[in-house]
Amino acid sequence: MNARISRAMVFFIIFFCLGVGLYHLFQTRITPAKPMVTQEQQTTVGSISKVAAQVSPSVVGITSVSRSANRLDPGQIESSGSGVIIDKTGYIVTNNHVVSTGGPLTVTLADGSEEKARVIGNDPRTDLALIKIAASGKITPAQFGDSEKLVVGEEVVAIGNPLGQRFARSVTAGIVSGLNRLLTSEEGYVFRLIQTDAAINPGNSGGALVNLQGQLIGINSAKISAEGFEGMGFSIPSNQVQAVVAALKKDGRVYRPVMGTGILGEVTPELASYYDMPVDYGVIVMPSAGGPAARAGMRGYDIITAVDGQKVMTGAEMQEQIFARKIGQTVKVTVVRAPIGRGGSFKKINLSVKLARG
């Protein structure tokens, strides 16, 4: 009897274990596996959401109303963009092209309330403008970061209002794709910008580009929208923004040293070879009548090759060399002058140009 009970117990234990094993086997096959989330992914997602919550109240919508230039339809045109509150007194930085219509400005805050704004000053060369609303306890300023500390590949977050208030404070994330990218505006101004793949769309102009510490490291300004290009947005570095804002607060505009020259083109090796030039680099200029360069003896189609002994190969390099000086400072400009008529030769000339305020 005891032997039968023992054998029965053994069979019971075997079948019980077999049943439990089959149950877990089928559960494993039927139950979908949960995706593994790494600690790094959790940290990144958490950081982006925290940054969005921290900075979004500082991002505002800006609406400008202007009259239509069409005589057949003399209505009003409403344009919109973004801006960033930068201090508790109500100063807001945005793009110049957002407020350049000259019409009344309305700022929409994070809580949906609206405030009238006035333009303190603007700077077309950097596409920046400073506006102001009546200060109140409900505004939240952003904290500036140091754009010089950015590195390629660093994660960033863009916040703005694509297509207006309907999509207010949209958040996109990406990385710093490049630094010191040179873009030239339709007016001929050269910009040195941060490149990012964080989505920047119409209406994002003037919005915030921030790092994962929630610091403002750029003002979103432009994107390349040509067919076949994706993820190429550009922002004005925060260090440049702070310098321009300080000047706009003081004078309502930014004064810079100028030579009084227009850029006609740049010398290339191919151009130099064709015309048998003594240099294969430099900037071809046209001095403004009565300007500093003209008074110093510069002529049309002179080729500027150096400023204070430092070689300049492009218009952007020449512009940066001049902007690095002070108003009233005299600089030595080396030019190569083309011959007049046949049989002449190119001449190298040094001119002393006293920079004016422009």
C-alpha cells in the first residue's frame, strides 16, 4: 500500500512539474515581449520633457498685422512668429523678419493672454529684434547658455509656434549638426549660425533652441526648404544674441565699424588664371561714394587681399575682420588693382582706411 502511494506521489509530482513547464512555455510564446528601454533612453526622454516644461512658458507667439499692398484687395495681412522672454521686465528677443512689417504687434503668452508689444530696436544684419511688453508676474524669462561651449552631436530642443498659435509651443528634438555655418541672406548679409536637425518650420522663427540643461543657446532663424533637403535648420548663437540685445537696449540699433564698400565678387583660381592675376584669392569691391574706403583712395574693382596683414579670401572673412575692429580705428588694407587699358599690369597697393560707424 505504501509503495503504491509512493509511486502515485512520484507520478503526481512529475505531471505537475510538466504541466507548469508547458504553461510557462505557451505563455512565453503567446505574450508579446515588452521592448527593453535602456537607462540612457529613459534619461534622455526625461530630460527632454523636463526641458520642455521648463522653457515652454518663456516662448511666446508674436502676431503682426499690416495692410496689403494690393490695391485691388486692400485688406489686412496677418503674419506670425515666435519669441523668447529674456528677463522679468518684459523684454522679448525674436527675428527681425518677424516684426519688420511695421504693423501693430500682439504677444500671446503661455497662459493664452495677449499683450501689446513695441519694438525697442532691430538689427537686419543678424536678423534679430528686441520687443517689449508690460511686465507682470506671469512672465517667465529663459536663462541664457554659452553657445561657445556647444559641440557637434550635442542634443538640443527647439520650441516655437509653427503655423501660428494653433500649434503653439511645439517641441522638437535633435542634435547640433554643425557649428559656424555661413549663410548669406538675400540682402547680402553673412550669418554664422548653429546647424541642427531639430525640426524648424514656418512660425518657428524667433523661437528657442535650448540644451538639455534648459539654457537658451540659440534663436531659431531659418531652414533650408529646397526639394530633397530635410533636417537642416539654423539658429543664431546665444552669445551673439546677447551682444545684439545689449546694443539694442542701449541705442535701438547696432553700430558697427564699416569701410564703405560693396562686394562685387570673389577671386577664384579659375578667374585668376583667365585674367592672369597675380593672386588667386581676394574680394572684389566697389567703394561707396564719399565713404571711408573711397576717401582712402580705393577704386571700383579693387581686390582686397588682406586687412592689417591678415589674408582675406571671401567676403565673409573680410566682413568679420572689419567687425572685429572698433569704430574710428584705422586699418591697413592691401588691394590688388587691375590695369587700366591694354599693356598695363596689376599693382599691389596698401591703403589706410579709417573705419566709420555704420
